[in-house]
Amino acid sequence: MYKSVAETALDINMPEAQVMRYVLEGRIHSVHDGEQFLINTQQFDCYFEELEQIKHEIDIWKNTPIPEDIDIKDED
């Protein structure tokens, strides 16, 4: 599905100016129809999958307890 720059910015939670800059730099693939740039939203599917995987890994990391250091000895 093709969407405008404004619609894409809302979908991926980025400022519209940043999305437009990425389009002009070629970092986001788009089609120019003579009036506006249209962006195929399927190119972000992999991005969202990787983002969810990273969030999951961060949650695992936060919930993993810190092991005790085996070099510390209690010598009073």
C-alpha cells in the first residue's frame, strides 16, 4: 500500500520533515507522482519486526539478575 509522506510519518512515529529528508536522501524508497512522494509501507515490515525483537531482548536483559562475583570474599 502506498501512502503519502504525512501518513507514513504518523505510521512510523517520526516527524514529517525527517521522513521527507530520508526520502530525498534515498534512505526511504518512494515514487514521485508529479505532485507528491508516495511511499510503499511494506518496506517497514522488517523494521517493525526487528524493533519488537530488540524490545523483547531489552526486557530479558532488564529482568536478568546480576550474578554474584566469585572473586569477592567476605573476610572480616
